[in-house]
Amino acid sequence: MKKKLNIDMPPYRILGACNPSFAHGAITTDPSIGVLLPCNVVIRKIDGDGIYVEFMGPESVLGIVNNPDITQVGKEVKSKLEKVMNAL
């Protein structure tokens, strides 16, 4: 934000965390799903030295299309993201 808008704010990063295998499987099942792929992870600083990590719930987002194959991809991605979160 500082470079683009000259606005100071606490540290904030958006990481692209797309898994190509999962993305390919989802896109093969439904080519329009790309607009819904939950590929971002946000890492931001909060009060003091605290760090907050968050991601969108893949099951919730991918459930919009009401396709069991896509729902399964959401469950698998959620499982992997939860492992990462638990390791932090």
C-alpha cells in the first residue's frame, strides 16, 4: 500500500498458495471454477508482536457450484490447509 497509495499500515501479505494439481482437477471438472478457487493465504501483523494467518474456507467457496466432485476437492484442500495452520 505504501508504494502504490502512499499509505502506512501494519505488515500485511497475501500469498498465492494455489496447488496446481488440485486446481487442474477442479478446472477439468468445471472450467468456470477458476473464479472461485480459494488460493490466497493472508498473513498480517496484529497488536504487538502477534501474527494472524487466515485463508478462505475452500469447502464453503467451492460448495457454491453444488458439484460433488468439486466439493471433494474443497475437502482435500481444506485438509491440507488445516495441516499447515496446525503446524504454525
